[in-house]
Amino acid sequence: MIIEPRIRGFICTTAHPAGCAANVAEQIAVVRAGGPISPGPRKALVVGCSTGYGLASRIAAAFGAGADTIGVSMEKPPTETKTASAGWYNNRAFENQAKAAGRKAVTLDGDGFSDELKAQVIEAIKADFGQIDLLVYSMAAPVRTDPKTGETYRSSLKPLGAAARMKTLNTDKGEVFETEIAPATPEETAATIKVMGGEDWELWVEALSAAGVLAEDFRTVAYTYLGSELTWPIYWKGTLGKAKEDLDRAGGAIRARLGEGSARVASLKAVATQASYAIPAVPLYGVVAFKVMKELGLHEGTIEQIDRLFRTALYNDAAPLDDAGRLRLDDWELSEPVQAEIKRRWPLVATDTLAELGDPEGFRSDFLKLFGFGRSDVDYGADLDPREVPPPR
């Protein structure tokens, strides 16, 4: 079949196997170009391994530090007539590349919030890895069922206290407009914390520790985003911010249990992801930020961010921390020159000035690449079996 992108709002319902494999290979090349990462992990578990920062972390661990890896994700497999999700293709492409490089790679598919999958991962670690020395927690799911109570929670992207009126972007039409978002109820805020906070991160560490599969020098990292004050009403000062505060709490709790250097939250920069497309104001902010950072020579994509994290911060006990104990890889984005220029442009951004003041094409290109589309090195006219992933090139 000929595979084309089918986009509805912030969702692409198709993915290209050859394009996804090329994306994985490209990220591996970035890490390899930087040379070996040392010190680094030897055996790593990545929860939320299939796309974005989780996939980049698995690549940095395997192809920078030479680690064997186990990944957890929930992805849609292909059929004879329908493509898989992009993450499914990414996982297969990663496994193919890891095998070719002589590294062990095990991927388990299922609900990472569940006790059942945690048990499966523990058995896989015992069988194939012995112990792990790194856990990357990079879950990005809108719904979570509490494994202890069976209650299901859904997250909400809303401000707190009062409605927020914000400038945003219709990514399909390229139109800039203002929208008003109603405030969250206390119940919606609590549910968002249950889904996107730190409770499940703690449960992973507790389960792994109780099973005896954590190495003596074990450490763990979870990812967060603080962002600019331009997005704070819907992000840091909204329901998401409350969830991220709980992630910080969980990091402190894990350190209290396992030792000071054992757990860190890393604050990362804005990148084009399916999640970022869905949050009001964030796509418009990203479009402007991308252009400013590219003009100043400070722009990083997902793999460049994670490569810098692994090389300079995650295994550097002297790396600077903020007041909450976080590693700050968003330092370039939030630097004074970048933020001053974004804020100067913000009131001037409109539909007719978007291409001048921002980088909508670059942002959209990054979004399409998430699903394997928009690459110049892939033949999108080829007749493919969606069940097959191309071997490493």
C-alpha cells in the first residue's frame, strides 16, 4: 500500500515504517557522532520508550553508553491494511539497530501503569539483565487506572482558579487567534496529578527495589517542562503544573529512600510532539521559540537535548541544580536573550506575520517526522507492506 499522512488536528492516524526507521537511524547517528558517553548506564529501563524523549533516551543509552536496554510502551501494531502507530515502528527499528550493533534490546508492550506489566518487566530483567542501573521515566498518557483501587483518572489541560484567555495557533490552517479556557475543578486537578504526577514513578522504583533488580549505583530520571511565563497560565500555573510539582515531590521521596544522587527530575526544552500540539498556546510559543533559537544558534531537537543531558548532567554529580533539585536542560530556551526576543515578538504575532516572526514550517516538519513523513531520503511513493520495518541501512 502507499502510505500517506492522515492528520486530524493534533493526531496523525498513519505512520510510515521506512520514515520511522530513518528517524531512528538519524538519531543514532547524532549520538554516535558525539563519541562514547562515559560514565553512563550499562543496563537501562525506559518506561515510555517509543517516541520523543523516551526514545531518544533509549538511543543515547544504547548507542552512546553501550547499554543493554529494556523498553516499555503501549503501541498499536499494524495489520495487512492499516499502519502501526509510529512508536511501534520506532521500537522495531531500534531493536533492529541494537541487534546489528550487538546490544541487547527487549521491548514489552502494555499498560505501564499496571502492576501486571511491572511484574513482567521485573521477570525480564531477572532473565536477561540481572539488574538495571538506570530507570528513565518518560510516560506520556492522558489516562491512568490506579492499580491499587481500579479507579480510572483522566487528565485535563486547564488553568486554575479563573478562566485564561490566551493567544494560540490553529496548526492545520496556520491561523493565530485568541481562545478562552475554563478553569479546572478540584476533581480535574486531582485527576491530572494522578495521571501525570509522580506516584507511578515511585511505584516503579518501589517494585524494582523490592524485587532486588536495582544495581548499587542505580539512578533514575523523570522529565518535566516548566516553560516560559507566556505559557504558564495553561501549563506551569495550571493543572499540568500541579502534576509536575508532584513529580518533583516524588523525586525527593525517591532520593530520601535510595540516596541523594539516585533520582532527578530533568527540565527539558520545548520540542514538537503530539502532546505539545494539543496544549493551547504551546504550539504558537514553539513556532516562535524555534525561530528565535535557530537564529541565535541555540536550537536543539529531541535527540540533541537528551544527548546533552546524558553527556553533561545525568552522570555529573557536580551538574548545577535549581532550587527544586532539578537538572535544567531548558537553560538555553529560558536564557535572557531568547526569552526577551520571544516576548518582543509575541504581541506582534498574527496570522499574516507568523512566517516572518516564527517557524511554522519547521515546527510542522518536526511534527510530520514524528510519524515518519516529510523526509527527503524516503520514497513515499513506494508500495509497502505496513507489517514490515526496513532493516538497518
